Amino acid sequence: MVLIRPRVADRVPRETLETLRGIPPATIGHMLDFGFMDRQLRPYGRRRFTICGPAVTVRCMAIDSSVVHHAISLAEPGDVLVIDRNGDDKHAAWGEMTSLAAKLRGLAGTIIDGPATDIVEIEEMEYLVFARGIAPITTRGLASSGEINTTVQCGGVVVQPGDIILADDNGVLVLAPDVVEEVVQRCLPRVEREAMIRARLLAGEALGEITGATPRLLATQDQ
């Protein structure tokens, strides 16, 4: 069975996404416990990056990756392609040509819950791919099954079409559109605080004094 749904309309203003882009996932990790993909999904193709954009979701089975090719054409510049491999960890449904097509289309990156291939070519073109490693055995264009823009699972996280993907070298975070504004409001002060801590450390202060850890620990010794 093949199920193809249109790309969902954007629900988060671009200016809000740009603000969110300035908040590292690890900073948000101080406040959220859920939505972070499996750390085994590692980035290939780029380093020192941050991507922040809506998800276009794909589910493809075993050796049939036709829906992956079609989904690239449905995505818009800045989108992140999120591919559910339904547990398949043998066949690479992403490689050089899909990366080139996605890059030319303007996609921000691809996250595939399985292996990729053509890793040298991907790195040479500097297209960002999160994957569970590398494999030489690939898929086929059978067009017999698959889904586009439906609910998927990737890296242990449920992803809805239009969910916001925030990722950097440390990993991937999935946010529902209706929580993005709250996350921004709660986490921006922490970004500013981290900048202050960095400046004080560079000025020679001790981390334990800045954070209050040292006086708290010493207070326990007086009891």
C-alpha cells in the first residue's frame, strides 16, 4: 500500500524558528526529558552545524525506497526529511543521488532511522545526513509500499508531519509546533546565562563559585 499526503502548512513563524535555531538542543536538554532521538543517530556530511525546520515524514519498508525519492520533490527549502525504516538496519535507503537531489531542492538535512551509503560523496557535497551508520547494500524503486507525511517513528521518537526538528552536532530534538514558543521563552534566559558563565570563566573565576556548587558543598561540611 502506498499513502501520499501533501506537505502540511507551516505552523511556526520563520522568525521564531530563527530564534530557536540559536538555542542548542543540549541547552534545552536541561529542561526537557523527551523528544530527543537515539544518540546512535550520528551526523555525516557536515560539522559545526545547526538545522531548524519542519519535518517532512516518510515511512519505507525493507528494500522499497520509491517514496523517499518522491518525498524530496514534495519538500520545501528548509524542510528536514525524516525517514522511518520500520526497523530495517541492513538496507541503505539514502545515498549520493538522494543527497544531491535534496541539496538542490534546498532541504536542511535528512534523518534516517537506518544506514546510509555513499558516505564519501555525501561528505564531499556537505549535505547533512543523520543515520545509524553505513551500509553497502541498498534499496530498490519498487513503488509497492510506503507513506509520505504520516506519523512515523525515528530514533525512538514519534514524529508528526510539520513537527520542528532542531539538531546540531550533539543530536536531534523533535518539538511539536505548539510548544516551540514556550521552549524559546524558557530557554533563552539560559542561553544568556551560559554566555555570562563563559565570560566569567575566561576572566578567571572558578566554575563552582559561579554556579554556587562550591559554597553549597562546603556548607555540608559544617554540619
